[in-house]
Amino acid sequence: MHQARRRDLNPQLMEMTMIRTLLSAAVLSAGLIATPAMAGGSVSLSLHPSGGDEARILQTGMRLYALSQNIKDGRIKQKGRNNSAGLQQNGRGNLGIVHQEGRGHEGTVRQNGNGNAYGLFQFGKNTSAHVEQNGHNQSGATFQFGW
């Protein structure tokens, strides 16, 4: 006779799973919107945890991404044409990332304070975002897809 094992789910793991599910649903929903092939548009998803565990989880994820990409404090990475980006940091221990793939993107990240982490990721064409963090130990991410 087999004994059933009780599995205690880690709340942080459950939250990350929920975030991944919501991100997947948002991306899939955006793809289902009926638009003519020639119409331009974009969809954006921004994450701005209010603090506590959520902010620490997102900040840890951003810092792990930075580590995997050999990013120390900040980086602008562009692949495509006619993109413009800016990164301004005032303080210590900040991480800022602007990642653009495609064409015609415009994005900036400005950080004032200490221990902040933010990632702006733009794909496709013609997206625009300008982010400012003021304070300490904040985290956030914006994902934009343009067509």
C-alpha cells in the first residue's frame, strides 16, 4: 500500500507560477485580438510590486537576469534600427536595463535612490516607455510588444 505524500507548496513558488500564468495569458490574449495586418499598435505589461515579498522576488529575478547577461549596474542593448534609449542612475546599488529588439523604439529608465532594479523590454516596432523610480529598494519591469 502506498502512502500519499503531502506536498506543502511554497507561497513564493505559487506566486511566481501565478505571475507566469498571467504573463502568458496577457501575451496570448494580445495575439487573439482581431486587427488588420497593416494596422499598427502595441501591448504593454508593467509589473510594479508595492513592496514586501513581491518586490524582493521581482528584484531577485532582475538581478539573476543581469548576472546571466554580465550586467553590473545597467545596460542598454539594442538590436534593430532607429531605436533610442537612455539610462540615468543616481544612487548606489541600482540596476537598470533597457532592451530593445526591432525598430522605432523609444525608452528610458531613470533611477533616484538606492537598491532599485528595473527592466524595460521592447520588441517589434514603434513602442515608447519612460520609467522613473524614486526611493529605495524598488523593483519593476515593463514588457512592450509593437506591430
